[in-house]
Amino acid sequence: MKNHKLNKKAIMMLLVVCIAAVAVLAGCGESRKSATTGTRIYYVDLDKKKLVNERVTLTQKDTAKLTEECLEKLTQNGKQDGEAAAVPEKVKINGYDITDRIATINFSEEYSMLAADREVLCRSAMVLTLTQIKGIDYVAFTVNDAPLRQKDGSLVGTMKASDFVADLGGGTNTHATADFVLYFANKKGNMLKEYKLMNAKYGEKSKEQFIVEQLIRGPKKKGYVATLSNKIKTVNVMTANNICYVDFDESFLNEQSTVSDTLVIYSIVNSLSGLNEIHKVQISINGDAMLEYHNNISLSEPFIRNLDLIESEEDTTKLKLDN
């Protein structure tokens, strides 16, 4: 990893600043915690396929050394059973650089071979951990010095902590509510129809997790047809860099719907895309996106919202007249 050295002038200036800071604290009679106390290191819970964290006290002081210490911990397992290292063992960190408050982490080629859900968990753990360090606001990623790209070829770009939306554990807001717009099939089963949930309580769950669960439960009003079987199970749902990653188990492929495959996929995509932070939706099965849904629709690239499949008011009026 890259090491940063201070020259003599910088060291003298640092000593002066430190002495002045100590004098101010002593004069005010304050007791402050070190900036390195209570840093959260993020790990991967392999059973639930989500992030967990432990609060640790770091030993280093300057930004570069703190970064190295955090990166080392991110390659190690946590203290609790089931807390796997954020960076899988087969992936190596070739080095890092910090410029203009952006930490760029350079991975080995093996990083490109990670399953979609595991890659997102690794990336989110890195960003959430490193942006706690004073002097780092963003994190960028490269693989063998080449910019990291999504499966569709688009650049990932720099990321900040708020780019990630996920159930990180330890939530306390059990009364959180919001308005949601979901999409189920219409009565004929040939179009998607808007389904509003007003002031819905989603509690400690992420909004996207709540949306997917509601789609699986199905509509509670007349005039709608469920698009997903209530037997389908999710493995993980999280958002990173404006892409929502929805990972189902094999039941998503095995269960049959009464509507077309296209409506099944876009009921998920259109419902999740109603959240401001979600621009695309990547669907995978047990972490594998290189599959086809019912040998019909490729899951290899993220989906974008399709408004052409949504029933318009004109369609609704015509349906009433036909009946």
C-alpha cells in the first residue's frame, strides 16, 4: 500500500498545532474523545447477506495511516461468528491513493469475478467505513488501475456514504412511514396499474425491502392482479450508486405467475424506480445475474423504468366502458 511521509517543516507545524490544541483544551477544562475513537468497521453477514458493524478504537492518527488500518481490518473477519471480511480472501488490495478528499482503492483482477450482491456488499462496506475518516469524503474504485465499471459497462464513479441505502442493522425507528406507489397487473392482466400505499409503516426496513415484500404479498384491493407468487423469497435488497440490487432465491425462477414475464419484471422495476435514489434495478438469483427469467428475459444487465407498460387513465376509462 502507498505510504505518505511528512517533511521536517510539516512535522514542526504539526507539533505547534498539537501543543496549541492541548493548551486550549486544558484552559477550557474540556475532555474530548479522539477522532479515532468509536469508528465503525463494516463486515458481511453471510447468512443474511447484509452488512453488520463493530465499533473499534483505531491506533493511528493521520488520514493515510488511518486508511491503511481500516483497509487491513476490512480484509479480516469480525469478532462475532458469521461476520466475514468485507473484502473476500481471494481479492487483494493492490494499493490506495488519497487526493482531494477522495480515497481511490485499487483491487486485483479477482474483484471483477465477484457475484453482484457480494460485490455491492464489499463496496458499500468500504465506503461506509472509510468515509468516517477525517479527510475522506468520497471513495473510488479501480481494478488493476482501470476504473471500476458496472456489468453494463457504465463507470461506477466516486461514492459517498449516502449513496448506499440498505438494512445495516441496529435500526431504531420502528414507526417510520412514507407514501409508496407500487405496480401490480390490471384486471385484464395485460398492463401494470398504479397502486398507492399512503402513510405506510415500513419501520426498520429499508424502503426498497418494504416495496419488494409488498409486491410478494400482493394487492389488497379489487381490480388488481398479483405479479409475484407469495411463495417467492428474497435473499437481499439494497441500493448502491442509484442501482437497486434485488437478490431472490431460486423460487423466483421456479414459481409461475398468472401474468406475462415482462409484467413480472417491470412490476418490480417500476415500483422500485419510484424512489428518488433508484435509477436502475439489477435482479439476481442467489447472487447470480447471468441468468434468464423463464428462458425469456436476460437478467445480466440492470433494468430501467418502462412507462409504456403502465395503464393510462384513458385505458382505465375504456375498460369501464367495455364492461
